[in-house]
Amino acid sequence: MRLVKILTVGTALLTLTLTSAYADGSNNSDGGASNVLNGQVNLNTQQATLNMSSNGVVGVVSGAAMAGGNAIDIATMNNTNIYNNQYVGGVNIGADAYANIANTAGEVQLQSQSVCNSAGIAMDSASTSVSNTQNCSATDTSATLHANVSNTLNDATLATTAVGNTIEEETNAPSGSISNSQTNHSSMFAGTTVRASNIDGNLSASATAIGNTGQITHYSTGN
């Protein structure tokens, strides 16, 4: 298997667990809940560029260019109050991938992804509260992919994605609330250009540009 990935994120990705976050449970007025406070500001251009060429690979060929302004992942099993604020201003967030792939026996998987602000929150507790504010004021958020793929004995999948603000929140808490505010001022662009020949499997190509997106999942714990 051949894997090539380039990842650029303006502010470091954080995985916050029960003990590795700022968690202050000393305030009894909130029922002993932990408090996670995250503030991220990115004022610098982030650019990821992938140049890839392969010929005669027997296994899987996989390549990705990924750029981000701010990103955070939070996981907790405490009763938790989460306050997340992310801002990107006046810069470009760009990912560009260029690939020439020939004579591949396995699958070909190529992607280019650019995300201005990203938050992922997972909680397994009795009660939760989430306040999320994301502001993407980047000049441009873009992802491009230019690929030549030939003589492949398996599937070829090529995709570009450009996103301004995104949040995914998931909890099975019986009591949970979320306040979500997303503002996108950035120009969004996703472009996929493919030349393909002699593909024995399925060929899939896509380009997706989204200003704001969210997925909120609260599982029922009743009988």
C-alpha cells in the first residue's frame, strides 16, 4: 500500500479527554460539571500542496492534501460544559493535489480538503451543554485536484471538499443542550479535474463546497 498525505492546520488539533482538558469541576453551582474552554484564532495563510506520481503499484495508491485554519476534537465522559470559539480572518486556506497514476492493481484514492473551522465533540455523560461559535472570515477557502489516472484494475475515487465551518456533536446524555452559531464570509471553491482511461473498476469523482454545516446527534436513553 502506498500512502501519501499532507496535512496543514493553523492551530494544533487537540484531543481532550477526562484528564487532558481544562476541566474545572470546583464550582458546585453547575452541579460539579467540568468546563472545557477553547478559543482558537488563525491569522496566517495555510497551504497544503501534494505532487504525486506512481507507476506499477500492486497495492492501493492513496494521496491527500489537507489544509485547516482551526480544528479541535473533544471527548469526555464527565458532565461537561463546553465553550468553543474559533475565528479565521483575512487569509487563504488552500489545498491542492496533483497526481499522475498509471498501471495500478489496487484502488486509487485521491482527495483534497480545505476546512476553515472544525469542531468534533463526543460525550458520554448524564448531562451536557455546548456553546459553539465559529467565524470564517478567510479571503478564500479552496480545494483543487488535478489527476491523470490510467490502466487501473480496481476502483478509482477522487474528491475535493471545501468547508467554511463544521461541527459534529454526539451524546447519549439524557439531558443535553447545544447553542450553535456559524458565520462564513469566505469565498468557497472546490474543483476536481480528472482524465481517466482503462479503469476496470468503478470511477467516482466529486467536488463539494459548503459554507456552514453541522451534524447534531442526541441518542435516546429511554426504554
